[in-house]
Amino acid sequence: MTTSRHLVGRDEELRTLLGLLAGAGSRGFAVGLLGEPGVGKSALQAATLEHAESRGFTVLTARGSQSETHLPFAGLHQLLRPLLPRASRLPVMQRDALLSCFAMTVATEINPFFTSLAVLELLVDATGQSPVLVCVDDVHWWDRPSIDVLAFVCRRIGSERVVVLCSARPGYSPFADAHTVEWTELRGIDEAAAAVLLESRAPRLPGPVRDRVLGQARGNPLALLEFAAALESGRHAWTEFDDDLPMTTRLERAFLARAERLDQAARTVLRVAAIDDGDDLDDVLTAAQSLHGSPLDRAAAEPAFENGLLIEAGGRYRIGHPLIGSALRQAMPPAERRRAHAALAQVLAPHPDRAVWHRAAAVSGRDEQIAAELEKAAGHAQRRGATASATAWLERAAALSPDPSARAGRLLSAAELAYQLGRHSQVEQLKAQVAELDLRPRDRSRLAWLEGVFHDGSTGEAAEVRHLVGSAHDAMTARDTELTVQLLLGAARRVWWRDPGKPLRHEIVQAAQQVGLPPGDPRLLAICGLAESTELGPMVVEQLARWPADANGRPDEAGLLGIAAFATGDFPNAVAFLSTPVQELRAQGRMSLLAEALAIRSWAEIYLGVLDPARSADEAMRLADETGQTMWAATARLALAVIGAVTGDQEAGDGLVTEAEGVALRTPNASSSLLNAVHLARGLAELGAGRHDQAYGELLRMSEPNDPAFHRVQQTWTFGYLADAAVRTGRHAEARSRLSTIEQVAAASPATGSILPLEYARAVLADDDSAESLFQAAVDGASRRLPWHRARVELAYGSWLRRQRRVIESREPLRAARAAFDTVGARAWAQRADHELRATGERGWQPSSSPRERLSPQEAQIAELAAQGLSNREIGQRLFLSHRTVSSHLYRVFPKLGITSRNELASVLSSVT
């Protein structure tokens, strides 16, 4: 190990960290040290940092501070200071987002994902000269927007020369996803190492005292040194470091012991520093001066620096250890702490947002003026893309609001922002506070809307849906059309996921029709499609046909039209409409809504027989996972599982199905829409494997009204697969009966989702006298331009012809089916068609192998974009990746496709799709 810093008892841990640095030339890592205060996290980071610098790394450091957690992007700014001069090289949108979040340029509405992408690009750009080490100590004390950016970066450095090393205390969980950072728990050093460390730092301790220090410290290096120093001073007794107290408390007492030895001026400076949320010593000295009552200069703080209670680095100061700050804050009487905050507020007047936070901490009661200023500061944070910080400021504003109605309004605003962030527990906590207050009429509706939309409509509990409809009527009475429609959309989403019954669904539609929206309004069409897709489907489809695919350049409306089209089975229009918001949301960096749009589009594609995970499903899953949207992540997983069931990747599909099923069953009043897709994936896998009885059992559950997997609409779209299984298990009569029932409901629908399965099922379930004309109708019908569905019809038709001893005639549809299945990668279905052809005497076919199948979904997506002529930076911005990651993917793609240059991509991809 090449480091001048020798850490007693930490050889193994340091060897592991330095090994990661040695591998940084080829790939990136995100690792973390988890341990109690004083256990040696900072020392290990410092030794790793020193080694990295000696090896030529670019090293970026930052340290979390409890007093700065409310300041948006404070941690990120501390980390990126050395790289900010390079910001001018970034694409304009990324550069503006980054500089705006630091208030270094005028902020409009900044998307935080562009800020995150800008940080990633800055780090990756820095690796052009050398590997980069990002070192963040006490990351749990970083502000939430900075943590979110760091998490974004950690998830994307696998292909970069970047190592992230952070530390945190147990139980703080700074990252929402446990897999963002690979954590290592750091325990105390062993007894022998502890003895060596204590002897090296306090060699004159009497034997009994030495033994007691070793026992009390339990291998905690900081405790060893602080306990010994406090006892050596002769001012403190063992009772202050009682072994029954938590280690944190004992260490805080040791630090207080050190602080008490300072003179009054230095103590005053130190106490102000403990509540300061900056790093400018002049601000602290000026504030401390007003408390001390006489002039103070740098010399007044010198004793605190000499005793290690304050540390100076790069012309700025920081508290020597986080426990020093917490110990001082807890020891300060409330009145003294308020005076210190008031003094800092005066000094920070040129920084209004910081000043108002200190003013808020300086008051002992409620204060509307300060509450209003905090609310204004929340708006500033929101415009800078710091939604999490804005939420915290609004909560503080609510706490200071004298008027209960104003308090409720601010809490609701905070809850709405928490909803945008997908933070379920925080929304529930804020709603609980609001429920105890008197609400204005509009705030009652806001609360109802929040309750309606937060779960993405994931439960169809009748009482909750009825409550939403009632709130919509209240909003309608108040002539708040926008809120009325939003509440009804929330109710309609819920009844899609699980049907509470026709009367309540009809009530939703009736309320929507009373709002007075034009017949073709996208909001009305979405509500009608979700709530009564079967009954009102023809009307919705007719209205959708009057809209252009881009909804006249209005992506939000196109998204609603896409939902309406999907819910009514108008899948071609669903794909077309949803592609507009997908493009817009991608350009705006709105990853949460993008994940939802992609997940819905992936299922529209599946129902059309487009079985390519790279088009929508894979990205939908990754984005939904990253943004914490479990329902949409499960939806995308099931899309991938269905694709895998058809293309033969059943092993991966089983895991996806199991994960998604768990989400569906954990949802209140389990989502029938998700469970329906679970059994579709399993049924298709069984069909592909030739286990037809098992397939029938899985698919039957989707059509049984009393089964949790029954879905009133989706049962129609997938009925053709049940008909397949019924034919192969001799259950023709039972399937014909079910077909008759579905025809009564869906026969009038002009949508592809109804026509396709009905045409197919009528043909395969027909008796021999009528089968041929029905097969011909199916071949020439809705499946005509849909290769997967047409191939299924041709396979069934060719098989029927062969059974009718019309062997020669059977070969043409069977060959067409085999070729189409082979092209889309449906190997099991292609082999079934080949088996039928072999029964006619035809031999010699071998399945083809497409180079594209060797690509992962993300590689395929990147290759497609590169083939369209996009640069690596443009691709990276679209997919929220660094340009170097895109380059790495393409480097792996070329040999898989058998090409050597980017110019060959378009031709090779067009030849294999």
C-alpha cells in the first residue's frame, strides 16, 4: 500500500479500497463505509484520498453538515468547485441547469435530471486526463437534492473511470435504493490494535486508566483518543463516559470537555459556527461579535483551531467533527441558540433564503411574515430544481403559520411536491397533519386529489373512489373545472387497476359529462376510456380518429389521448399518441412521467405483437426503478416477461413475473390489471413450451370473473391465446361459450384490441364447415399488417388445412408463419410451424440467427439512435447517460454486429429487423 498515512488496525479495509482504485482505469465503482461516529470512516477516506492523489487521480471532496441539510445543492457545490470552470463546455440545457441550481445564473424552471446529467458529464469529462475519485464524508448530512444527484451519478459510472467513496452512519439510509452504493460496515479495531493506538497517543496513562479506556472505547479509535485526553486533563470523571450511555453521547461529552477549556470569546465563535450553514469564517466572527459585545477577529477563533474543534481548509472553515457541532447545539440553552440564529440572520441579509431560515430558527412562536418568506424561498428552491428542499421549506413555513387554514395550505403544497418525488411515507405524514386542521373548500379538494393520484390509481377500493367522485362534485360546485377533472381522472385510473363495479364506474363518467367539456376533450376521453372502455369504446375511438398523432403539438393532451386509446384497445393510435409525450418528456428530462408513458406504450406494442424490449419496456423498467414508481416498474417488468415468454427467455421472465406479482399482491385490494398480465406471461411461456394444459389453467384465470386476475377489458385482448390453449387441450365447447360471452360485450368495438382476438378465436374454434371462411377473414382482417398476429393465424390455418388432408395448400401459410416467427425471434412458434411442415413432408429448414439478438435492450436502443445519426452526447442526453458510456456501449456493439464503424449501423440494423 502506497500511502504515508498509517491506520492502526485497518490494513484489510484499506487494501480493499486501494484495490478499487487500481481497477478504476477500466470501470467505475460506488462504495460506502457504514459505521458509528469515530469508528474511522473519515480516516479511511483520507488515506484513500491521499493514495489516489499520489497516483494522479483527480480528487473531489465534500463533507455533509447537519446545519446545511436545508440548503439546496450545498453539498454538490462543495464537491464540484474545482470542476465548475469546465461547465461552459456542457450542452446549453445541462450547463444552465447546473449553474442555476447554484444560483450562478438566472433560474427559470430547472429540471433536476438535467442537473444530474450535467454533473455526470463534468465528472466523465474530467476522466479524460485521469481517473476521478469522488469522496463524500457524512453523506447522510448532505441536502436531499445533492444526494439525489449523487445517486444518479452512482448508478451510471459502471463504464467510467470514476470511483465514488462515501460514508454514513448506520440507520440513516441516504439513498432510497439499497443498490445505489455497495456498503461495507466498519466496526471497531481489534483489542491489540486499540492498545497500540492508545499507547502511541497517550503513553503516560496509568495502567488502570489505560485498561478502562480500552474497555469503554470498544475499539472505537476516536473514543480511545478523546476519552484519554479528557481524563488526562483531570477535569472529567469516569461517570461522564458511563458505559451504559450510547457511544455518540459519550463522544459528545468528550468534545464538550475540550470546548469548555476555551476562553469565552473562542466559545462564542465556536457556538455560532455550530449553527452556521456556511463555511465563511468572517460571517461567523461578525455574528459572534454581536453576541460577545466586543470586537472579534481571527485571533479570537484561534484556540478553537488549535484544539481541533474548527479546521481550516482552502480559506474556509468547518467543524472538526460532526459530533462537535451536535454537542454544542444540544448544550446551548434555547434562548442563546435563538440569539445566535438572529445574529447570523442579520449577517446573511445579502442571502435572503439563508437569512430567513435563521430568522425562522430565531423565533419562539408562530410568525406569518417569516412563514410567507419561507414559502417564497421554497419557490426559489423549486425553480432551481430542488424539489426536496422546497418541501422542507414549506413544512417549516407551515409550522410557523398562525392561521390553521394557511398552515394546511402550506402542508398540502409540501405534500404535492413530495408526491412529485414519489415519497409515499412523507405524503402520508403530511396528509395526517392536514387532516387535523380546518380546510378551505379548495384545500379539501386538493387533499382528495392527492389521495386519488398518489397510488397511480393502484387500488379500486369503492369507498375511496366514491370519495374522489364526491370531492369532484364539490370542486364542480365551486366551478374549479381543472381540479374537478383531475379528481375524476384519479378515480378513473383506480377503477382501471381494479373494478369496483359498473354503477360506480358509470357515476364517474356521468360526473365527467356534467363538467361541460367538449366531446373530443382529451381529459374526457381518458376518463371515459378508463372507466367505461367497453360501453363507450366506440365513441372514444371515433373521437380519437379526429385528432392528429401529435395532438396539434400539445404533448400533455397527446398523453391523455394515448391513455384513452390504450384503454379502449385502439393500440395503433395509443402508440402514435404516446410517442409524442415520450419525445417531449425525454427532451424535458421528466423521467417519472417518461417511465409511465413508456410502460403504457410497451403494452400497446405487445398487444400489437411488437416484441422488442428495446423499444419501450426495458427503458420503462429502468426509469421506473430509478424514480421509485413500483407500479409502473412492475408493469414494465411484466411487459419484458411477456416478450421473453414469446422469444424463449423464460428463465429471466420467471424472475420478472415473480417480482411484479409481489407488487400486485402488496397493493391494497390487489391490482387485477397487473395480476392479469402475470398470468398472461405465464400462460404464454407454457404455450411456447408446449405445456398446453398448464397454459390453459393460467390463461383461464384471466377470464374468470371471480378470480383476482380477472380484468373486464384485458380478458378480451388476450382471448386468442386462451382459444389456442383450448384447441390444443380439446376444450372447444367451453371456449366457444366464453367466446360468445365476450362477443356480447366487445363485438361492437371498432378497436384493434377487440377485433384481433375475436377474428382469431372465431376461426380456431369454428367447426370444419365454417372454419375456412373465418380463417380467410382473419388473414385479411386486423392481423394483415401485424406480422406476429398474422403468423399466428397462418399457423393455425395451415395446421387446419393439413388436418383436412389439404397438404399442398397448407404449406404456403405454414412457411409464411415460420418465416415471420423466425424474424420476430419467436423460436418456439417457428419450430411449431416447422413441425407442421415436416408433417407435410417438407424438410431442411434451420432457424436463422440475427446479430441483433446478441445486443442487450439498451445496446440495441443506443445502436438504433446512432444509426439515425445522433452523436454520443445527443444519445446520452436522450437516455440520461454520459457520452462516454454511450461510446463504451457502441464499442461492444460493433463486434456483436460484425461491423467496424458507425457508418455501417443503419444498413446492418435494417437487414436484421
